[in-house]
Amino acid sequence: MGSIIEVESLSLYYGAFRALKDVSLSVAGRSVTALIGPSGCGKTSFLRTLNRMNELIPGARTTGRVVVEGRDIYAPGIDVAALRKEIGMVFQRPNPFPMSIFDNVAYGPRCHGVRDRRRLAEIVESSLTEAALWPEVSGNLRKSALSLSGGQQQRLCIARALAVGPRIVLMDEPCSALDPISTARIEDLITELKQAYTIVMVTHNMQQAARVSDTTAFFLDGELVELGGTATMFTRPGDRRTEDYITGRFG
Amino acid sequence: MASRNTFRRELEVLQRDLLKMGTMVEASIFTAVKSLKEGDAQAAQAIVDGDASIDALEVDIERRSLQLLALQQPMASDLRLIGTTLKIITDLERIADHAADIAKVTLRLAGQPLIKPLVDIPRMADISQQMVAEGLQAFIERDPERAERMALRDEEVDHLYNQIFRELLVIMLEDPRTVRQATYLLFVAMYLERVADHATNLAEWVIYMVTGDRRELND
């Protein structure tokens, strides 16, 4: 599988502070890439550069290139709304809208102009199925999303991200607010989803990175220290700093 | 800031016990061959009896290694250290078994004069024992070159084994009354040859532990 994301010498500044320093990496299509590193290392900032989420922060500025499927997403004239349809995002805390399960999933397609009720129902069902939530909610789609458990809410948020038909899904610590059983379900789900999607995830849990990702990227002080196959990264990392971090010598 | 102090301490203790086991095994080989050379049945019996405590230490190290894997989820060099420990204790335990096998030969031959003074067998034992000692030292110092140099000596041991084999064959052909004892001595040479092979495994694991490369030495 060729690469779907190519990042070239990417730097990110929040005002005068340089949060990312010359990061270059490529992400293979239909794979799971885990971004690891201590707090403040830049992994979440990096994730957010991949769909231009950092622009929401005043004073944020990037240099370098992020090429997704051949297009530089920072080039002038890029439609950011269309970009975020292509590159979905799932956040740390499940954040369902205070509306029904159905409306949560249908929200994105509606925003992008889907009005046909049958078509919407199809999208809702297929997205909930892909997010492994359908069997649990199919009987009661009109129920408030807020009545679901935390793990179910997070799968609903994944369904909501999938509903607009992205090719890439970014996940920012998607399990950090979940119990171990819900975490295991999301991890299984991530493995399923990579059949069809490219997933880039930030995780604080190294065992999780080891369990679900194909590639692991280790960030430290805004730099990409090492990028490699997950099995290699966790058994014989090449860089001393990676070694020290993953064996718990710091961080 | 350093973290995981409890884990680090447990790893230290695990390595210390591995070295303790290694030292016991080394002593067994030395004493077993000495007992054979001197016809010392009492020393031989002590080796046979002592094998159980080496086995017990192996089981204990194995249990604690598995526990660390389950409870601490070690990564990278920590993972390789524990993986290596699990493999090395098996080799050490086999070496101890061979020491006991040699001691049993001493017991079987007790009271009989040897058909020839033992020269090459103690030499083989020396080299094999040094290989084990060097392997443990390479483990302590995390020194893959030292491990590799040690493994080269397996060739000397193989050479001595072939020499002993030919020599004993000639003795047996010349005087069939020697067959029983010569066969036992041949067993001893074979046990020592196996000891050197286990020492070679030890070298391979030390190299893996330090570099992450799994290499076959003297295949």
C-alpha cells in the first residue's frame, strides 16, 4: 500500500513557541499509525495539523508541507470543510451532540446536503454497523445519545466521523476516558476499520499502541525521534531516547 | 526523572539470581569432571544431589520472569533481557543435567582403575566451563563481542571430542574388556560437547539481548 499522507519538514508555531520541529513522515494507506511520547511532546499538535485543526488556535502557524492523497492541504484555495470531510476526527472524551443517536450520525451528511430520508437511514445504519454499535442501538435510534454509556458514546462519535465518508480518521486518545472493556472494543474496532480507512491515533498507553498499530512514531520535544514498524519499535528501537521512553526510564 | 523503580529493582534481583544459577552450574561441571578423574564417589554424589537445587532455582527464575512479563509489560531492552533470561536458564539447567550425568558415570566406575589417565576430557571440561563463565561475564557486561569470541571455542571442544572418540575406539578394538568403561567415557565426552553447545546458545542470547539481532553462531 502506498502512502496516503506525506509530511515534509513540518514546523508548527504557537506564537513564538515552536511546537513541532521539521517533522517529516509518511503514513501508509489502510494502516494504523500510533503517535506516542510524553505530555507536551507535540504528538497531539501533530495530529491536529493533519486536518488543519490547529488553525482554530489564535497565533498558530505552520511551515512545511502536508500532502494528503497528492494535494498539499495548506495550499491556498483548499476548502477546509471538504478537507475535514475527507479526514475525520475522534476526540479524547466522547462528545455526542445533545440529540438522538440517529441525528448525531446524520448530522454530518445533512450538513453536506444529504436530504433524502432513505439515504440518511442507510448512512446511519452502515456507519453504526462499521462502528460496531448497530446491534446495541438499532431498536432505539430516537433515544438521546447522552443516555448511552461512555464506551457506546465513543463508538457513536466514531460512527459520526465515518458517516461523511472520510478516507482518514484521526483519533486523539480515543480510549483515555473509557474502562478496559470499552477500550478493548474500540481497539478491536480500530483493527476492523483499517480494512477501509487509514487511522492515525495519539495514545498515552504504550500497550495500546503496541496492540493496535502497524507503525509507531515517537515524538519528543516537538521532534519526531523515531518512526518504525510497531513490532520493531517495541522490541528493538533504534534510538536511545525511544528506548528510554518505552521502557519507562522517563516520561 | 527515573521511574518504575520497583520494576528496575526486580530486574536487578532476577539478573543476580541468574548469575547465581550460572555460578552453581559452572561449579557442577568442574566438580563432576574432577570427581571422575579422581574417582571421588562422594563428590560425585554431592553433584547428583545438588542438581535439584539448580532445578528449583530455574523454576523460580522462570516464574518471576513470567510474572514480570504479565505485570510490568516490559518493552525493548527490558523485554529482551527477560526473554533472554527465560532462554538462558534452560541452557544452564541442561548443562547442570550433564554435570549430573558425568557424576553418575563416576559413581558407576567407582573402584575401577581408569583404562587411561584422563587428559583430553578434563581439557574439554576446562574449555566448556570457561565458555559458560565467559558467557555469564558477557551477559553482565552486555558485551556481544565477548560472547562471540567465547562461541568460537566450541570448535576446540568439537575437535577434542573427535580426538577422544578415535582414541577410545582404538582402545576398545585392542582390548574388548575396556568396552564398558570406554563407552562411559565416550558418554562423558559427548556430555561435555553438549555443554559447549549450550554455552554457544548462551552467547547467541547475549548477542540478541544487547543488539536485538538473533544470530546463529557455529551452525
